[in-house]
Amino acid sequence: MITSSIITSLVAHGPFAGGGGPGWWFLLIPLFWIAVFALLFTFVFRRRRDAMRRWHTEHSPRHSAEKTLAQRYANGDIDEPEYRARLEVLRANSTE
């Protein structure tokens, strides 16, 4: 008896009682979540793409050769003119 009166009251005065529906703003909720997921996807994708680009740059043969040359210069194995000359040759012959 109580349940049927609650249902009757909801049907008579609830959101589906004609004209009082949720309105156009009801579309804002799904649009908000679509925007949130699009932004998350964009930021995650960019971060991953930048990380992959950075990894490829750090592990390229040119970067490795320049790193070795810089280490030799830091250790004193070669002097500055030789370091600069070899670095120029490395950069001139790189394919990147």
C-alpha cells in the first residue's frame, strides 16, 4: 500500500510528469566526461610520445659518439682544438 502510493506520487509529480523533464542541460554531463577523457588521452599520448622521442635521441649513435668524445675531453685524453674538430666531423657526418 505504501509502495503503490509512493509510485503514484512519483508518476504524478516526478520528472516524467510532462514538461518538467531534465531539460537541455542534461547533455552537459556526457559532454563534460567526453572532454575529460579527451584531455586525459591527449596529455598521456603527448607525454608518452615525448618520452619515446627523448629515448630515441639519447640512444642514437650520434649522441653516443658525442658522449664518448665529451668523456675523453673531460678525462684529458684530448685537448680542446681536437675535441672541437672531432665534434664538427661527427655533426657533419650525421644522418639525423
